[in-house]
Amino acid sequence: MIDRDAVLASVRYARSLLADRMHSNPGYEIYIHANEQLTRMLLELELPSMPLAAEREWVDLGLMAVKELNDIDREFASALMDADYDFKHADQQIEDSHDEV
């Protein structure tokens, strides 16, 4: 499983790239879809206990990135694929460092 902080960094990076691109083309459906999914991912990452990995299969950013963006915007496609993979493999529970002895 991937540490939640690493997943947050991955999703935030993809969102930062998306923000740059949406500025020049806000109506592009691929960007709108990516924004919806990245926003939902951030909301779920804030939960103390995320849904099980099987319940995170609604994320399709990686597939979309490969099909729609890989040939025209490799940097953004890679960021979306990383965010997709990391989110699907994120730790379900937030680790509480206060519990360590």
C-alpha cells in the first residue's frame, strides 16, 4: 500500500498540471472529467478510513490518460496515471503517529 501523504502529493501534482491546462481550455471534456475525479479523490483521501481498494475502481484517469492524452500531452498523462495508481493503492487507514510507543 502507498502512504497517504505520497498519494496526496501525486493527486495534487496532477491537479496543478490540470489547472494550467484548464485555464486555456476550460470546456475540454477530458479536463472537466479529470477535475471531477481528482476532486473526489482528494475528498476521499481526507476521510479517516477510505473505502476499500475494490470500491475505488470508479477512478478511470489512468485509462483515460492513455487513450486520450498520452500522444498529445505525455507529462499530464503520466501525472494522471500516477494519481490513478497511487489512489487505488493508498493505505485505507490514516496512520496515527501518536499511537506509536
